[in-house]
Amino acid sequence: DEGPRYRVRSLAIEGLEVTNADGQQEMVEQELIIPREELLALCEMQPGSFYEATTVRADREALRSAYGDRGHLDHPSLSEAPFPRGYAWEFLDPPVTVFDLEEHTVDVVYRLVQGRPLYIREIEFAGTTHTRDRVLRREVSVFPGQRADLREINRSLARIQGTGFFSDQFNPAEHREPFYRFVPVEGDPDRVDLEFQVQEGRVI
């Protein structure tokens, strides 16, 4: 018995930031950096629609992209030490929900840790032995001083993979595909280094 389906009665979006008080992390409400109406317009979930997990996931990606365009990034390396929580953009899942069991409706609140806008200080490459840096740099379409843009960074990564220098058709299971990570810049919390890590394939 799956029970009744619930329709969305209302959808709200809240901005949050992570603060440290007496050594304890707390979430406090923060003004949204993108107008609430603009964020709501990006969401598939609307009053009157059914509440579904697939819709929540689609809305998460739409909101993630909107913030990413402004340099507020959601990336695994930003959620690891030494970065403190609050650097990365984060969609708190599950959303806050209040169900009306008689009317079969639900009020939904998306909560967003908005993170901070990040700029690139340096672009670095790790793992090369035969390939010169300049060969890789010509595949990269982001530059030092620019606001970090995940779309362009991912396009750059795809072009690096497309060179074929960093694939191993003889041992693909143990070969690590190229990836990137962000590295903090000491004393400058608004800038990061972008590091592409590669493993060269077998040279014939």
C-alpha cells in the first residue's frame, strides 16, 4: 500500500550560511543572493503538482546550475578538509516538508547553503611525465583571475580527456581518468587553485 499522493500546496526557498559559535557550527538564515522569484521560476515543483523525489532532484540540479554560473560551486573537493563547511554550495536534502494528512497536501521548503563566490588564482597540472604543460593549457578555457565556472571547467576536462594522452586501452580498469580538484589559497578565502590531475596512458 503506497498510500495517497500528495499535491504541493506551497514551495519556498531559504538561504543559509554556516557560522561558528563557541566552537559549534550553526545554520543561520541568509538573504538569498539570487531573487527568490527567479529561483522559484527554475523549479519544476509548483503549487498543484504532485510531490515527487524525481522533481526534487531536477530542481536541485537547476538551482545548482544557477548558483554555479555565479561562482558558488558544488564540488566534492570543496566539501573536504581543509575547506570548512560553507565554502561549497549545498542543497540540504531532504527538504523541509509539512504534510496535511486530511487534505493530502504538502508545504515544501528548499534550504540552500549558498557558499561563497570563488575565483581562480592558478591553474596547475599534476601527473604529467611526457606531456608538456602548454599542450594541456591550450585545452583549458578558464584562466587565472576569472570567476570559477564549473561548466567551462568541465568542458576543459572533456577536451583533456579527448586528447587520448591520458587513456590506457591496455589496462583501463586500473587506469585513473583525468579529474580536477580545488585547492585552497592560504590567506585568501575568495580564491582557489584549480588542479587537473592526469595519469598518462601507455606510450607505444
